[in-house]
Amino acid sequence: MRLLRSLIKPVVAYAFLAGSISLLAEGGVVNPYWVQILELACIVAISAQGLNIIYGHTGLFSLGHAAFYGIGAYTAAYLMKTYGGQSQAAFFAALLAGGGAAAAVACLIGLPTLRLTSDYLGIATLGFGIIMKVVFDSADRFLPELGGARGMTGIAKMTTVPWVVFFLLASLLVVRNLIHSSYGRAILSIREDEIAAETMGIDTFQYKMVGFVAGCTFAGVAGGLYAHLYAFLHPSNFDFFKSIDILVIVVLGGLGNMSGTLVASFGWIFLLEGLRVVLPPGYVEFRWVLIPVLLIVTMLLRPQGIFGAREFPFLRGKVYR
């Protein structure tokens, strides 16, 4: 009964958000283009929550997040294209498989790299991201369906508002419950002082692995949703700069802050698209000058991030000992 009561609010929130957005879109009140941008913002928020676990909560400086995003995208797209058809159940399974594939690779990569610290870990994950970009470019040599450098086509457009809202709410619930648990406290202690955490008997390598694998799983699921939103994948969608985009979102929102990451994700995506609409056709690329200026000003005025240490009420959880 306690579990059922705890699920009432998320279910109501999901029904309200997904239902209202779908009704507005079907009624023509909201432009389909902006509905698609909203779906993209939800996907980016899911991926950013994953990096927030890795960097914001665990303190692991990772520059290869887009590689796990791509692993999930290609895995889910390949499974749906080969076996899934238009089945919603198959789509759900493919998304979970994408997250599982990202988690499995994260576990393999984490075994040697998580023993590194600070900048060395960042360089190692950056190297892995570059390797995966090359793998995506030449993937058609062993699996022609993946398309390689030409891009992967023929992907079913399965991602809808109910799907992205469901996984966004699920990701927030999972992150909240993880961080406000004994595992989460151990993860936070590593971020604050790894030596002190080891002194208190915490297996820092084990908890680093938990944080890293969990964060990469979110990236994999988000990648699967992305693949079926635009029905096309290209290796350039998962290069180093995509990792920087997610890193900027996490830093802007506030390291370790779920609410700030959520708001920064939506703000980042809608700002990019808003500037695309507002700026004259010949000056669209000028937004890449305005946005860095905005980032500099934000870091000068709010170095702790948009929200600092504050969280939305529904993201404040009970600490279990």
C-alpha cells in the first residue's frame, strides 16, 4: 500500500503532462515543430540527468557521454529496424536494450578508467568517445543496416510525447531515490572527499562504478528515444561537441542539482531553437556567439548554477539510513 500511494502523484503528473500536451498538439494549438522540440528537450533532460549522476553527484569528470548516447541510439534503432516493426511493446524493449547496451559498455570501460582521477579520467573518456565516433563511421562494414558514415535510415518514428514524458518522470524518480538512499550518500561522499570516504570503509571503486553505469544507462535510453524521434542517425550526432553540450547543461543547472539540470535542459534546447527563429536567415550561426557570452555572464553571476543547492519539492526525498 505504501508503494501504491507513492506512485499516485507520479501517475497523476504523467497523465496530466502527457495528456495536456497531446491534446494541445492534436487540436492545433501548439505547432508540431515545437512539440518535436519539446520532445527533444525531454530526451536531452534524461541524458543530462545521467551525466549529473556521473559528474554532479559522483564527481567523475566524463567527456564521453555522447558515446553512450550513440550506443543506445544505434542499439535501439537496429533492434526495431530488424525485429520490432511498429510494435509499441517492441519499442519499449528496444529502449531498455539500448540502456542495457550502454550500461554493459560502461561497465567494461569503467573497470580500467575509474581507477583514474580528475583530468586523467576526462582524457580517458574523451578518447573512448573518439573511438566510438570512428566505430559509428565504419559500422556498416560489419552491420550494413547501421549505415556507417552515410547515416542510418529506415528507422520507425516511434517517439511521442507520452513516451518522452514517461521516461523523463521515471528518470527523475530513479535519480531522486538513488541519491536519497544509502548508496547515494556513499556516492556523494566520494565527490566530497574520496580519501575520507575510503577511511570510513566505503568501497569507492564499487560506488564509482554504480554512479558511472547508472548515468550511462540514462544516456542509452535517451539515445534510443532520439533515434526514433528523427528516424535518422548520423555519427556526427554523437561527436565530442555533443558531450560538451550535456556537460554545459549540467554545469549551468548546478552540479548535483536535479532541478537545475531539468530547467537548464529545457532552457538550452528552446534557446537554441528560439534564436534560430528570431535571428535573420543570414545570421542564424550568430547564436553560437550569443550563447557563449550568455554562459560567461551566467558563470560570473551564478557560479553555483541556476538553482544552487535548491530543489523542487517533488525532488526532495527522505534519506534512508
